[in-house]
Amino acid sequence: TYRYRENSITSDRKVPKLLIDMIFNYFDQSEKLKSKKDNVKASITAGISRQHVIRSVAIA
């Protein structure tokens, strides 16, 4: 599913592959943070950051 999402975003938005890799790497780190004790705080932060990233991708 990762490869499909990457290809679909790249073809739809014409976003550089480096940016896509950075976004998915950031999401992976966010998921790891959520599994820790401060998962509520991490999930709120990740949610805000995720909205910001999606907004940036949509503009690009």
C-alpha cells in the first residue's frame, strides 16, 4: 500500500519523491511516538502536523 500511495500522490500532485519520502518517514516516527506513554500528547501533535503536511502537499 505504501508504494501505491506514493505513486498516486506523486502522479496526482507532481510532488518530488524526496518530499514524499520525508512525509512518510515523519508519519512512521509519529506512529512510534504514539506507542509510548505520552501517546495522547503525541497523537495530538501528529494530528496537527499531519494536517499541515496535507495542506502543504495540496498547495504544491
